[in-house]
Amino acid sequence: MRRTLAVAAALLFASWAAAGTTVVRIALDWTPNTNHTGLFAAIDLGYFADEGLEVEVLEPSPVVSLQLAASGRADFAVSSQEYVTMARAENLPIVSIAALFPHNTSGFAALSTAGIASPVDFAGHRYGGWGSDLEAVMVATVMENVGADPSQVEFVNMGTLDFATAAQARLADFFWIYYGWEGVHAELLGLDFAYLPLVDLDTVLDYYTPVVVARETMIAEAPETIRRFSRALARGYVYAANFPDAAAEILLHHAPELDRDLVLASQRWLAGQSEKTLELWGRQDAEVWRRFAEWSLIHGLMRRAIDSDAAFTNAFLPGGSST
């Protein structure tokens, strides 16, 4: 039945395809994982081909992906609102064209033995992260919201070590994780842990991550290419949201080194966090961008104010918008 749906969808959208094939490149923010499944689904199911596009996938890092897009060495990049905000403050001409998920799926996690049930409990504990200013400001914000003293937290730089490994080794007491990957992984390992979603701790932290970006010159010079790319990408992510098991198999085909049980469980969890219709997929709210930019400026995360309305657009989404 799924194959029949995929074929029917391909016929339905065939009229969108342009003559000839345009090659575009997208830089990932990390190695392939379930945040990227919709992209690979759009490739394998022919959604990009329907739009006359051939997609090449690059695998750099969050900062490098933005730089590749800004310089034109990639046409698109996967990043997040915080990186886009900071980059625009440094005059990097990139714009978010779609949010892959409607809400932030990250939060703080700690083994239950740490006794952390609220940000007030962070005091007297060690935070394990990768040493960014953003992490320190986030911890301070949620602690101050409940009258706790952020100076009572010891920050431990662990690089990119994952939550389960670091927590079991007692390298720190609490961590910032993306639940759809690290939280699900901890569940599969049978770890007993507490999880505090950022969306429950402060409205400003419910920002968009990940997002897909393009550079300003491409928006000005090749808007139809972006529109075609966005239509295909939306179809891929909506497919992954509605058929998580089948989508997980597609990701495993592209990244066979990944743990199968983790990919399946992660994809199912993310399906519950995803938009399931083309009309709603990818949309971004101006207020989300405004409040995060103001918060970042107030807390010294960027050197100058930005026009938050210029940092994103919904104009290329299947649902359409003039924003």
C-alpha cells in the first residue's frame, strides 16, 4: 500500500517537474541521523527527481555547513536557529527557509541518581557540554527563572561525547541532549533518567532546530529552484512522519553503520513531533525568531542586533506565505 501511495504521489506532483535536471548540494549539520531522514526519503522516493533536481549530500559540521551555504559551495545547509541568528550578526548572508520540526526537541537530562527534577536542582551539580556560551546562558536562564544561582554549577567540557556514555562514566551530572536520538538511545539501554524539555522551561528556548538554510543571493537569483527543493523536501519529511518504519529503512540504506534498533525507535519518536501535512510542514513564526534574537543580544551571545524578520522566510514552503 505504501508503494502504491508513493507512486500515486509521484504522479500527482509530476506536473511540478521542470525540464532537465538541476544539481544542488546540501550540507548536513552532522553525520546522517533521523533528523535527516526526510531528506533521504525525498531522494530515494524520487521527490527531487519529480522537481527536476539531483541532490548531492555533504557531511561537514554545524558551523561549516553554514559557511558552505554562505559561500556558495553548497546551495542549502541543515543548521539551527541559534547558528543562523549568530551568523547573521556576523554578516553571514544566510536565511532559514524551513523548520524541520515545529518545536525544539532538546532538553536537559540526568540520571535519576543525580536527584535532578527541576532547574533548581542544577545548583551544586556538574553540567557536561561542549563549552559553548549558549549552553551557559541557557543554564543560567532556566535557573534564574526558579530563583536558583547559576554560579553554583560547575561546567565540564566533554566535547561531543554522548549522554549515555558520559552519564554512566559519571563525567558530569546533567547534560543538554536531543531526545529523539540521545534520549531514545538511553531508553534502549535501560537507563533510569530524568528529562526536562526546553519547551517546558522557558518560551524563548522553544526555537527551531534543525532548519534548512539558503544564501540570500540564491534566494534572489534562483527562487524557483528553492521552491522546487522545498516542495520535494517537505514531501520527504511528511512521508517520514507518516511512515516512520519505512523511512527508517531508507536512512539505514544510506547510513548502514547506524544501530538499527536506535534508528527505528528514534524515527517513531520523531514522528510524534513532526508535521504530517504539506500545508503545515516547515512553517516558522516571526515571534519565535524575534524573541530568540532579543534574548541572544541581551545575554551577549551576539555582538549586534539583527533584523529577525530577515533571518527566515516561509515563502518557499508548499503551504505558501509572503513572510
